[in-house]
Amino acid sequence: QARLGYAFVDTLLGGQFGQDPAAYERALRAGFDPAGAYSVAMLSLTQPLPLTPEGFTVREQATRHLREVLLSLGTPPLISINLNQIWFLLPETVLPGRVWERLGWSRQPVPLGGMVYSRPRQGAESVSRSRKEVLSLAAHARAGELRSYAEVLLPRVLSGDPDAQADLLDTFLTPLRATRGGDALVETVQALCDTGFSQVEAATRLKIHPNTLRYRVGRIESLTERRLDDAKTRSLWWLVLQLAANRASDKL
């Protein structure tokens, strides 16, 4: 039964989840909600490759322990194993920090390694994208540490990592551009950045009524799930727009 579960999670991680009724029934039987929001997490083991008989035993023990932890948190153990890595899915309602705490890395006779996880995303088709985030985190999976994709994204952007920069642009700009009137929303963020986030000055620059600007701000915050009165969000928006401008000029 466990191996059947591994195979099901592998289809999700590989982006091979079908849209037919049989696939949905199989998902529900496994405890996976195809419309739910999940993070992809990976627990790395300290066992070297190729795995020795002892390594296989450690992996089996760690997998069993993880299964017990997930069940104790009220979530189905959607797990897959690959070499010295244990992959699993976490519903948005289960915080990765709680899993890490209950795993009790420091209390294990054999260190479990490190744990990394992606941002939560909606829908079965997004699991493979989250897996790619985790793969990009593999180098940051340090023994005894819990690391999230979000926490290492900005340092990678600032170091010039083109993949991280593209991901940051996608995170901020795609939700706006994908909606009706998206260009106006991007223009509004640009005006806010240029005026030090003064809504009065931004409205004047855009030649729109202050109420229209407030409406646009609400839309931007709703689509990106980030408040524009937050200092960190403002800094990130400034960086995003600078990167977008640089990419546009490079294409000319």
C-alpha cells in the first residue's frame, strides 16, 4: 500500500496527474485534494550514495517516522522516496515548521539531515512546479536546518541568479498581467514606487481620481497577497520593476 502511495505522489511530482474521473477518485482515496493548496517538501538524509544496507534501513526508519508525524498532524502521508531523499506533500493548513519540530532532528539517534519546502500552490497541476522550486533548494538543504524557498529567493536574485530573478518577476507581475486591466495595475505600482508610495502624488501622476487609485491598490494587494503598506513589499516591488525594466532594455 505504501508503494502504491509512493507511485501516486510520483505522478503528481512529475506533472502526470490525469484529469479523468479515475484519477480524481485515486487522488481522493490517497487523501489528496486535487483542488487544494499544497507545499512540496523534501527531507534529505545524511546517508551517502549509493545507499548501503544501513542507509536503506535509516531511510526506512525516517520514512516511517515522517509518516507517523504527518498522521499525528491530521494530514494524509503523501510520501515518495528517491535515493537519500524523502519527498512529501503538505496541505496549506499544516505548517512545515510543525512537521520539522515533531520530527525532532536533534533527538534522533541518526541525524535526519535537512528539510526544504516550496511555497504553497493551488491545484494538482502545480505540484510539479513546486517540485522544481525544491530542486533549486537542494544545495541549501543543510543538516539540521529547515529552509524555505521564499527565504533563499531574494539572496539568489541579488546574486544575479537568472532563474531566481525570473521567478521573482513571475511571482509579482504575472498575477497582475493575467487579469483584466493588468497593465494599468502595473503602471499604478510603478507610479507608487516613483512617488515614494504617496497615493496623492501617484493619482496625480496617473491622472486618475484618488478613489480609483485606492481601488487599484486593493486589487494589487488582493492579487499578489501582499500589502503595499509593508516596507519589505515596497522594496521588493521596486526591485521587481527594476529587473523588469532591465530585461526589457536587454531585448531592445
